[in-house]
Amino acid sequence: MNVKSPCINVCKLNPKNNLCEGCLRNSDEISNWSKYTENKKRKIIAILKNRKLATLIVLFLIFFNDCFSNELWVGKWKALDKWQSEFLIEIYADGTASTDYGNGENGNWTIVDGNLQIIWESGTKDYIFSGVMGYQRLSKIRGDSYTSGMRKLLD
């Protein structure tokens, strides 16, 4: 019995993992398919099933992480500037944020690698992450940056 090619005509190699986004074969498996024995082709088909399962698991974990991460960050946070003065950052579920720092400012946040990134109207960027010393805020503005502690306030 001939083993049919798993190609589904969605032929695009992902440069990060060298796998076809359609059939999940790597470039060697694609280019050598016609040279392989039927037994080798069956083994590759079995490998592809595992790759598909692994891909689904990774996608699920990414989705779950994003859902969990959003809930973790939403709320009011007490932050410190580089002079250790306290101010408030509020993270809203709709992807926006506000602060009472200075004259106050608004921004938009996204989850990046499980951590929060806020881009403020002024162009300042804050990265909030859980580190070995608790929650930390890395603030970047015009080539300068500093890290300070943060704590979430109870609602």
C-alpha cells in the first residue's frame, strides 16, 4: 500500500523550527519524501501525529497563560520611582492603564512572555514582572532605565 504524502498544499516553512506550517514536515522530510521507503514514510506519519499533538498542547498553554496572566495583572499597584517615591498604577481588564505619577498619564498594556508591558502616552515603557525579589518594574524612558519594586493592592 502506497503511503500518501501528508502535504495539504499549505507550503510555508517556519524559519524558527524549520517545519512546514501545513503538514509539519521539516525540509529534509519534504525534499526526500519520494525517495523514502514505505516503512520510512509510515514512521514519519507517526512522528507528524506527535508533532500535531505537541503543537496543540503548546497553543493551549499559550492561550491558558495569556488568560491567567491577564487576571494576575489587573488591579491597583503601588509602585516606586527611581527616587523611591510611591505612586499608583492601575491596570484595567480592557488593555488600558493609568497612573497618578506626575500629572497622571494613560497607556496601553499587553502581555509579553507572561509579563506586563505598558506603553504610556509619553512613550515611556514599563515592564512589570515577577522576579526573585517579588514584583518588579523596569521603566525605560529616552535611553535611561531603572528597576524598582511594586506590590499589588487588595481591592
